[in-house]
Amino acid sequence: METIDQERAFLRGELIGPRGRVFEGLPFTAFYVTLPVYQTDDFQEFMDEAGHAIVFVWLVPIDDREAEYVRTHGWKKFEDLLEERDPHLTDFSRPSAI
């Protein structure tokens, strides 16, 4: 609903939240918008019949500390940190990357 209300898509590096627990019993309070890196490169963008690019993003659940890191250090530093520490981002029981 937020993208519809704002009439714009979320882009790589943006945060959605924090706004309280995303999933009951888990520490995630926000989503980090990034490329769907676990998919092939051709999954990241699709051209429709009219020639419009449709970009697919991955909403990664993150905790308050990770969201604060993105805010204070920027999305590129956060992605560098993710590459360095290599957390299992699809594992909802993963520890914080911070």
C-alpha cells in the first residue's frame, strides 16, 4: 500500500520501517530493499511488451541495529558488511549482521 500511496517503487538501498515486529517472535522490525542476489541476473529486470523495465527487488527482513547501520553508514556500506559477514538472509532465525 505504501508504494501505491507514494506512487513510486522502493529502490535498492531503501528502508521500509522500522515499525515494530514484522513477524511475531522474531527480531525483525524493518525491510531492506536490495537486488534478488540469490536469483540469476536475468531475474532482476523484465522488459514488458511496451519496452518498460520492471525491476524486481528483494525485501530482506532486518532488525533495529541493521536498520540504524543503513541509516548512519549508507546502503553501500551495509551491503559490503553483508558480503563480508555473509549472513544467511533467508534464515529467519539468523543473528543480526551487526
